[in-house]
Amino acid sequence: MEACAHKLTLDWVRNPRPASGMFSSITTGLSFLLKKNPRARTCFNQPVDVPLIRPLTLLALHQKALSEARAICLPTFHGKTGHPPLIPYSALPHILAWQGDKGLACAMQKLPQSLVEVPDAMILHDMDKPCDYQRLCQLAPSTEFLHPREARELLRIQQVSAKGLRHGKAVGAVAAHFAYTLARARRQKGESPKLFPWLARSGGLLYDLAKGSARHEEAAANMLCAMQLPLMARLVRDHWDLTLTALQAISKRELVYLADKNCYGSSFVSLDQRFGQKIQNAPDPQSAQAIAVRRQHAKDLATRLAMEIGKKPEVLAYEALQQKSTFCRMLPLRSHAQADNLRDNDKALD
């Protein structure tokens, strides 16, 4: 560990009394920080057995600390508190003097705290056993995206309207059904699917994340980029038009786009109905012509998808919206990676 820290140009300090327990390692590190950077304002306490924390959590904690400088900021996911706490330097003397039981957790109970809601279930995932390590290894490749549970939590944190939630769930269900069917068709041809239905569902859920804002598709993408989720942002950026060259394969991005065009609120709508209404309401002939062009692009995309899966996408969309529970049910987070490895036979995210 010391050699790795040195290679990464990180400071490190060795606990002279490791037999005293984890809290003695924490106090050793905090004492070192006070001497090394006495003018700093805050520090994270990140346990090594909780390794998959997303940058979005650290950013949210830091932002909260700017307004509540004397409080310990604790991340929460769906009401459960996780790691890491962001500790103000003003709290360090109390923590270093703590002699009670249960170490840091009890020491922090005596201090001001502020809970910070984050759409990051990874704050709850630690490693105590070899099976936990294997589970986190499966989850690690997907930390650049949000799983459906996390996407729904982000929608709640952002206070998306009930109407927006219904539409997101519909788009997510259709996109996931598209992805599952396309992945199955590609496997049957001996091709690597490189499609994860849970990810298509997440993209659909967040498609109207910033509905109500000016250029809401761009606002949603910018929000996700600010959370350091650029690949997630790519799934929600295209609302108006989308085309592919003959050499480009259909990906999750196109499936989410097409799913949205087959959903009016939470109900099924055909492409002709969706774009036809917009053409009728167009303010002038030029606008109507532009909408007609976008309709043709969506139809071209649907035709390509139909050729790959052997079924009209609109039929799949209708099926997905009629079913109470599609193939890609809202599984517990720990099961998503296992389920997708079985379904897609492809462990690499494209």
C-alpha cells in the first residue's frame, strides 16, 4: 500500500498501534492532516472497504459544506446513511480527544451533522467478505452510469413532477424492452450485444429530468455532466432529432430516443401520431417541413431496428406499456450486474 501511495504521489502515514483498532488508524490520519495542512477547512474520511463512491457524492458533500461550514456532512441514499463523511477541521479536536466506544460514529454523534441526499447507492456497499469483493468487482464497471434505483432517487431529489415521473417510467420501460429484444437478436446471430437493458431503462427514466427548464434536454445533460456522468448525459441529450450513418450500430442512445417518441405521457403513441400532431400545430410551413424531416429520421431509425429484431418497434413499445412488469424488473442493485451478465453474455460496457 505504501508503495502504491508513493507511486501516486500521495501522502501516507503508518498507524503505530494498529492493534488498538480502526479508530486509532483514523485518529492517526487526522492528526497527520492537522500537521500537514493546518489551514484546510474540511477532510473526507473514506474507508478502503467502500471503494466505489462516485465523484457526484464528493461534489455534493463539498457543496453542502460551503453553506454549513461547522457541520459534518453525511451522504444518504434512500434514507440510509453511508460513506464518506466530510468532516470540518473544527470537529477534529473533539474527534481526536474521543475516548468512548464505537469510535468515529459515536464521536460524530456529539457534533452538528447535515444529511446530504445523493443518487449513489455505492455509498452503502462495503466489503467484509470475499463474496462482497466479488460483488463489488461486478459493480465497478457500471459506476459511470446510474442504475434504475439511483435514477429514480435522482428524480425524487430533483422533485420531478408526478407527470414527469410517469413519462420517465414509460420511456424507461420501452427503452429497456427495445434493448433486451435487440440484445437477444444479436446474440442469436453470434454477435456481442453490448446493450444493457437496465441502462436503457435508466436513460429513459432520466430523459425528462429537467423538464420545465429552457432547452430541458440540454439542461438535463449538463446536470449529469456536472455530476461527472458524461456517458449518462449522452443518453438524454438528443430530443429533437437523431440520425445514424450506415456504418453506425444502434446503441442505447438511439433506443432511448426512439422509446420517447413512442410515449405520449405514459401511453403508447405511433410515430405518425406523435409527429403528425406537431406538424398540424406548426406555426408556419417551414416549421412543419422541419418536423416532417425529423419524423422521417425517426422512421428510418425504427426501420433499421425492425430489420435487426424482426419485429416493428411500435409493437414492442405497445407491449412494454401494456405489461405491468417487463423482463427488466426493478431488481435490487446488487443483482443488476449479475442479471445483465447472464442476459447479455457481455461483461464490458460499450
